[in-house]
Amino acid sequence: MAPENGRRRVRSAPRPASTSGQTKVAALRLKRGLTQSQLADAAEISLVTLRRLETGATDNPSLRVRVNCALTLGVDLDAVIESRWLQRYDPPAPKPATRRRAEGCSEPRR
């Protein structure tokens, strides 16, 4: 049965810790006895953002989200950083610059 206001109900108690797939933020939140809603409000981030963070649905959360979660949970920033976020992205090497020849010139200028 749906609530009168048409919104889905949010659990009021923390979910039990799962043994697999749990992120550091989720583990710390559960250890502190906070709900997702409480952490999201205190960290000033949206509940959707926190859920994506906790489920691993986001590959690279913003620094603001990471810092706010760490500060709210009372831990160092390193404690909420997932190892997969540290994988370095190596962009492709730039192509060497080439000079364009002027029309009508058969030899390049030196």
C-alpha cells in the first residue's frame, strides 16, 4: 500500500552489511549506525548520489561528494576512496603537428 502523498517509503534503519560488493562508504555508514538518508542530509548530497556511490554505480564521484562523506563520517579522505577510482587514465598521445603546404607550392618552406 502506497503512502498518501504518493512517495515511496525510505527505510529508517540501516541495512545489514553485505559480505560482497559493499563500498567503503556503505561500510562506514553502517558502522556509524546511520541511514542512507541521514548520511545524505548531513553530507549535503542527494540520496540518489549516495545510493550510486554505495552501490558502485558511479565510476568517478566528484571530489565534493567524497570530501563531504569523509567529513560527515569523521574519517580521512583516504578511508572513502575506492581502489578502482585510483586507476590512472592515460589519454592517447597527441599526434605530431604537421605543417600544411600553401597551394601552388611544390616544396615546403624552410
